[in-house]
Amino acid sequence: MTERFKKYLEEAFHVIPPTKAAMDYRKATLVTLEEYAQDCRIKGVTDEDAIYNLAIESLGDFKATLIAFNDDLTNKPKRDLKKTLVKSGIACAVLAIIAVYLALSATGVVSWGASWLILVGAILLTGIAVLETIAVKIAKRRTFIVPRLANACALILAFVLAYLLALIAFGNPRYSYFTFLIMVVSVLGIDLILAYLTKSKLAIIETVLYLIIAAALIYVMCGISGALAWHPGWLLPACAAIGGIGIAVFALVRKSQKKNAPRVKKNEIAPTAQDDSYYTEW
Amino acid sequence: MAKKQKLTAELWDKMQYLFRNYYDRMVHAVLYYDGLIDVAILKDVLVGTTEKVPVLHSSFHDSVINPYWVVEDYSVNDILTVKEVDKALLEIEIENFITQCIPVTDNVQFRMAIFNSEGKSTLCMIVNHMCFDGGDFKYFLKRLAANYTAAANGAPIIDIKTGTRSYDQVYTKLDDEDKEIARNLYKNISQVKDAHYFPLTPDSDQDKSMINRCKIDAETFSKFRKIGKHYGVTVNDLMLAVYMHSLYEYGEYPATDTVTIPCMVDLRRHIEGGETAGGLTNHTGFMQCSVEGVGKNINETLVKVLQSVRKSKHDKFMGLYSLPLLKLAYTILPYYISEIAIKIGYLNPLIGMSNIGLLDPEALSLNGLKPYDGFMTGAVKYKPYMQLALTSMNGELTMTIAIRGNHEDRLGVQKFFEIIKKNINQFIEDNAQYA
């Protein structure tokens, strides 16, 4: 049988140039045919001619497959070219950013004291893009811890960038450091939304913690800025903590109620089964 | 007092230590000899061997940063027990001996027992899996037999491998390009989303370690192999198919469900020099066998098994996946944290198979005294994990399932063995023209 397969392949492969890749493909196809024949024998086919024909048929339009294989080989350098182009594009972008930075700084359009943000901003934006790409790619595998962490890191970078921009645009305004307090509230808040969207088992605990942390930070910001008196402003985190505990207790009670609720057996005879109304009930 | 010598805990030592959460870390062997073993010679050989392999007389020390072995003093009595037993009680004595667990803090990491009954000796041995795996266990027993024979003939020179225990020997057969690829195989192959369990009772106080055994007689096994030879498949493939088929039947899994069984792979196939290279250690990987539904008969299931295992068989890096990931975790993180991280990422297979293979009576003969029967098996799995281990000797196949369970579990496993035997016989009947 192997010899028959070899003979078939030797002839078939004449349609494409005799490359090293074609030889490897020919050897791999022989293994595929032999394995197909083995499967046929185990399934109970005893006629060797029938096995041979079935195996060859399993290759489909083999001539077309071979031509496609060869085309793919010749197109491969194009793919390599695409890779090279992407790499060159990245290198060009880096050089362009450096050139813009030097040009704007040297000509005095932007002072040296502010233009550094062009470089730092580019690095931060690249970081955000990379982290979000990682988050999306891994999330596709239905695992969410790494994506959530990556997303949080990307948000932190975004806040750092925003802070630096504000610093340069407006000098160092009063309470600018609040950006980092708001950052904690935002990062945790968005992560909490993601926890619910991804059905995290710890979402309730995260909600309680979020309420306490967010309320405490808002209380601090309001207290410092004078928007809210320290007293009775302290009621805000206290109420958030009580509210959080209330949510947790409510969630636990609901969970236990669900657990204890009698299960409706799907194969139980319906109460209306005795009369025809069962069949007309929708 | 002289400072005790310390030994590095290798990657697999740490991994096997982590596996204490899933099984008892012991590897077991029992060999039934057709005569009496000379205990005096055996003691000399055991001491000589233990001296040459320091990890065998070392205690393992867990540490937050990096665990290690400390070489300990010992006497042969810590290793060997010799007992005269009544034939009726022989199997009970064997079971009691081989189901014990050696604590990692002990001064010796292997124990041996000789049970003499009616002029015949039974040699039993257990060893900490952290020291070596089934592949090296076979090698150890063969060397023990060869060294015993040499000592009995007046040449008391102990010959046993004493080289490196490092995991990275598995790259020695690869060329530079493949080595580079293999060292970057970070894929976590333990992450199989298969929730099928082998039916066992819930944990209870009555649970104890047990090694359940079942034999396939030489005639049946010979026919079974002959059919396999006709189809060009290995005993491993055949047994995987029968095992899969029997699992669907015993576990009452829906016929269209996907079931995955990891099959242990001896990574010495990748090592220059094979089993004699390096030192006594673990070199075991996984080969996943996944079938999308059971066949109508064993032949159909066999085709499904083959279609799955071929992917691994054609892969020149078979079994080498995840090693770089483990190495990375143990390198960049303190041991305590790396163990937590690995535990999170590692999914211990619920159902497994280990084909330990042939036990050669010639190679295991002690100065001409041949074993007429015997088996080897892996660690005793804790619920819900289980593994079927296979060894063959003198043409017979011994199946073992080592679990912690109660009487009900034992009955369940025996029922499962009966299903496997029934399916083997059915396969032979269906393919009688080739047997």
C-alpha cells in the first residue's frame, strides 16, 4: 500500500516545482495517507483497493491543493515583506516623533521644559495600546484576571499622561494631585464594572470594598478642598461602609434563598396534565 | 559536629513536592521471585547503592526562598525489612507495606521489604517520587539486580548512574535551532477543560490508601497485541482506546462528550544517552489524548484515539511543553510564591494513564533467581483524581489503580476492571481474524 501511495504522490507532485518544502509536504502527505488507510482498516474495510481509493479521495482535489500550496510558498516572501514593512513603520514612527520633538524644541515653538512630554507621551500611549491589546487578546480565552490587571495598568498610564498634560498646560494648579486620588476611584470603578460584566465570583466583595475606598477618597478630597466640612462629612465613608455591608448581607440572603428554594423538577407531571388545557397552555 | 551536606532541590523535586496536594508522592514496585533472596548480599548492594545516590538518604527541607535536600545518616535497617509470612497473609503484608508513605523529612527516601513465604521471596519497594519517576525506578531495579548478581559472584562493585538530576537534560538531543524553540514552549498544557470524574464516593473517614490490581492473562494479552500489530498500533494506543471506551461506560458520560486523558510520556526519549544518562531523577511529561465522543465499538474509539495521539506523536517536542514556564516561575519567584502561582495555573488531570511498560524478568533476575510475577505503579491519588497504570511481565498485563478510598470505592474499581476486561475480550472477538 505504501508503495502505491508513493507512486501516486511521485506523479502528483510533478505539477509544482521540486522545492525542499514540496518534498517535506510530499512526505507529510504520505504519512496522512498511511494513517487514513490505518483508520479504514480498523473501521473494518478489508479490500485494499477500496482503502487505496478512499485514501486518495480523502485528499480531495489534490492538484488544486498542490497549486495552492505552491502559491502560498511564493507568497510567503510577501508576508515577510509585510512584517518588514510593519517593523520599518514602527522605526519610522519612533524617528518621526524624535524629529518632531527636536524640531519643535530647537525652533522654540515649544520650550525644552515642555517638549519632553512629546517623547514621554508617545511612550505612555504605546504602553496603553500594548496593555489594551494584551487585555483583549487574553479576554478572548475567557480568562479575565490578566485582562483586568492590564486594563487597570493602562488606566493608570492614561491618568499619568493626563496629569503631565495638565501640569504643562496649566502649570501646577491647586489640587492637581487629586488626579491620582480620582485615578484610584476610576480604576477601581471601571474594574468593578468589568467584574460584573465578566461575572466574577468576587464582585460583591469588590463592590463593598469599592464603596468604602471611593467614599473615603471623595471625603478626603472634599475635606481638603472645603467642598464638604470634615464634620459631619465623615458620615459619607461611614454610610458607604454601612451601605456596603448592607449590600453584602442582602446578596448573601438572596444567595441562600436561591439555594434553599425548592427545585422544580422538569420531569414532574404538570398539574394541568389531567385535562387538555395542558396542551393548549403556552 | 560536621556540617551536613546540602543538595539542590531540582525543578522536578519541587514539582513532585507540590503534587503532595493531589497524591501521596510514592512510586511502588512488587516483584515475586521464584526462590529466596540472599538478604546479606541485598543489604550490601542497598548500602552501596544508597551511598552512591545521596538524594536517597536525604531529607527534604521546605523553605520560603528555595527548598533543599540535606544528606542524612542512615543504616540499612532504615531501608530494608525482612519478614517471614504465612502465604495466606502475604498479599495483606504487601498491601500494608506498599501503601505507606515516606515523609519528606525522613533520613531515607526509599524503603524495601522482603517477604519470605514457602521458600519464595517477594520484593516490595516504595520510593519518594521526588527522587525519581517510573522510568528511573525500572532502571534502579535493573541495576539493583545486576549489582546483586555481581556481588553474589564475588565482584561487589556498585554500578549506578550518579550524574546530574537537572531537568534540562531533555534538550540534549535537540539541535541548536530546536533547542531554542523548545526552551520557549511556555504553553500550559495542563489547562484542559474536561470536568469528567472517575466515579468515587465522597471523602470519608474510612478512606485509606489502596492499590487495586487486575491481570489480563498471557493468552488474552497476546491476542490483543497481535490485533494491534496487524493494525500497526501500539499497546499504549490500544489500552487508551479500551480505557476511554470503558470510562464512558462506567462513568455513564454522554456518548458525545469530549473526554481527555493525559498519558505519561518518558522524556528520556529526548535525552542523549537515554535512561543511562544523568542521575536518578524525574523526566516525565504529558501527552493529551482527547476524544470527541465514544465510538460505537472499540475499533471506532481506537480510530478517535489515534486521530488525537497522532498530533503528539508527530510533534518532535512532545512532552516538552510547560517546562520553560515552570523554570521561569521557580527562577524569578521565591519558592513559596512560585508554588502558589503554579498551583493556580496547574490543573491536575482528573483521570490519567501511565504505561510503565515491560518488566524484563531477565534484567530483574537476582543471580539467576527470576521474578515470575510483578508490577509497578504510580502514586496513590487522592479523590477525585485517579490513574490507570500498566505493566507487563511474562506476557501478562497488570492494571493497577492506586487511590485513597473505602470499600465501596474498591468495589467500584473492581467493577471498572471487569468492564475493561470485557471490552478487551469484545475487541478480540470483533477482530478474531487477526488474533
